[in-house]
Amino acid sequence: MRTTFGSFNIANSGLFASRKALDVISHNIANANTEGYSRQVHKQRASMPIWGDTRGITGTGVEVYNIVRIRNEYLDKKFWNQSRALGEWQIKQESLEKMEAIFNEPSDTGIRQAIDEFFIALDELSKKTGDSTRRVAVVERANILARTINRNGNEIITSIREVNEEIKSKVAEINSLASQIAVLNKQIFNMELGDSVANDLRDQRNVLIDKLSKIIDIDVSTYKDKHDNEYLSIKISGITLVEHIDYSELDYVLEDVPGVTDLGAGKMAKIIWKGLESQEVKVEGGELRGLLDIRDGDGEGLNYRGLVYYLNKLNEFARDFSIKFNEIHKKGYDFNGEAGRNFFYVPEEGPNAINCLNFAVSKELLDNPDLIAASSEFSEESNNNNLKDLIALKDSQDMFTSTKGTPDDFIKALLSSLAVDAQQAKRMAINSEMLVVETDNRRMSASGVLLD
């Protein structure tokens, strides 16, 4: 016959179970605003009964056998996949909006305005070629055009340099996150050698994976060994970044990039796997993909139109505009009846070496505007035929090697491409953010702590 103490023990087990439930609830409430925290619930069951009594098996109360977190792994994976797109397009949106600010069109200080004012000054000079004031105005307007191109080019080079530094920073951030995840994996593994679940540590790990997924595209998976121990694996394009307590590191090597490094942007960082014979990391998404596209995109083939594309276009404008203008200017004669010379500066390497940074009015003309070759005949001071040919370049469709169109058409096409790219990046960033927010809200609905 059982003693009355059995009933007290059953009551005591109920009190212990209720106390544990209150502890879990208190823990949930305390962490309601903790980033990445998942609601926890206690699992209880009837404790082992007493048997051997001919009158039946007698229950012994209740026991709490585990505390688990509420987490939807499907939503986690969906969130990570969507974060990579958000990270990529936010970077592109931010960078292209900055590019639009660099060109600052339409405005009184933009390239198109400078082109118009230069040709207006030429037209005014054609009405009175001997007027020294008008000659000075032509040189000044040409100098403003050159300096506007120079300024835009320098700002693009500065942006390339800044993006390159940000890429280096992202590599360090990825390595730091991989290291922290590996440390947490070890702590989780040690704490779960029994039947317990390291809920809070798993939440911390998920927060790190959330951050990592926005930086670079990752594939996250778990697997178990024959002893039912769980391991976490994170891969980048099929190559392991984190494998349980071990992790790989990314690195970068600095390389010269023609047309970029030589214009003052410095050596560009190429991302590689550290210790894998300098194997390049295949980056398919995330902020890092956005940064690489913005820094390196030259618009060739299927390549993205990034900073290099717009830099190359400015170089093309400066080079072709100078070549065409110089070609006609040298056919004329200046105020003193001498043969025309280069109006715009030509480097020692030749006209093909002209770019948006060295585009400039010839120093000789800056010092002496009388050298403007307005006349088509060496002995006719009032002749303005050569000047008319120069003015006609404003409407010429054959100024540029890669496309048909006037100087204004060239810049308009460039700005149109930029506007389209910026609008696409903004639209994609907004759409991606909506998807991420929706998925995160669903995660919070399933895993968050409700205080109502």
C-alpha cells in the first residue's frame, strides 16, 4: 500500500513543472526585444509510473523534459535567400544615386550646360573674330567644359577607390562572422551533448547568419552523424566557409586594372580563398556582388554598367571631342595668320591617350586666345569660315567612334543609361525589401514573443 507521501510527491512535481513554466515565460518576456530571439516553450510529460500493484499502474506526477525554441527553418532559409538580393540592390541603388549626384544633370554646372555655353561663345566670336574679349570668352568656356569633365572623372575615380575599400572591409566582416559562427557551433555542440537544446546560442548563431546572408550568397545546411549529433555547414558557391567548428577565410590580392589603376584609383582587390592557391571566390549575390558590379562593371556584353562604364564613357567623350575639334582647328589660321594648332591638350603618347582627367585646353591657347584659328585663310582677319566649321561640330553626328550623335546626344544617352540603371536598382531594392520584411514578419509571428 502506498503512503500518503506519494500524493505529496505528485503535488510537488506539479509545482516544479509550473515553476519551470514560469521561468520560461519570464525568460521570454525579458527577451521580447532581443534581436533574433525565438520564443521558448517547456515540454512536459507524465513522469514514470509505478507498477507492480495488482490494482493497476499508479502515476507519479509530471516532469519537464526539455525546453525548445519555436523556429521555422523554412522561413529562415527563405529570409537568407531574399537578403542576398536586398543587399545587392541596396548597394547598387546607393551607388548609382551618388553617380547621379556627380553628374548633377540638368543643372547650371553640368556637362550639357558647359557644352552649350562653349558653342555659344564660339558663335559670338564668329560675329566678330577680331574681338579679343570674345576670344577670351571662348577659351574660358572651353576651360569650364574641360574642368567639368575633369571634376566628374575625378569623383568617379574617388568612388571606385571608396568601393574598393568597402570590398576589403566586407571580406574582413565575412571572416569575422565565419569565426564567430564556428565558435558558437562548438559551444552549441558541447551544451547539447545531453538531451538539452542550446536555444539562446542557436538564436545568436541565426543572427550572425542573417548578417552574413546579406553580405554574400550562402547555402546553409545541417546534417547529423551516426550518434545523432547535429552539425552546421555554410558554403559559398559550393566551397565550404564554415564546417562545424572549422572555418575558411577569404582574402584579397591587389591587381592593376588598365584604365582604372593608371588613372589614380589604385590597385583593385580581387577576392580569393585564403590557402586555396589563390582561387577566386565566386560571388553570386549579396552586398559584395553589388559592390563588385558597381566597381568593375564596364557594360561590355552582359556585364553590369558600373563606375568603370561611366568612366570609360567620359574618357571616350573627352578623347573623341578633342580629336575632332583639334582636327578642324588645325585647318584654320589664327589672328596673326599662322596655321592653327591643337586647341585641346594632346599628351606625348598621342591623342588616344586623352582621357577625362587630362582633358584640357592647350596651355598655349590659355595664355594667348589670339591663337584661336577662326579663319580658313591665313591673310583674312575677318574670315570666320573655320570657326563656322568648329561651330558645326555641335550638330555633327560623326563626333564619336562608338555611336552616332552630337556631343549633347552623347551626354544625354549617358545620363539616360544612368537614369534607367538607377531606377531599376531603386525598384529592385524596394521590391526586395518588401519581400524581406514580409518574410521576417512571418518569422516573428511564428517565433516572436507576444506581450498582449
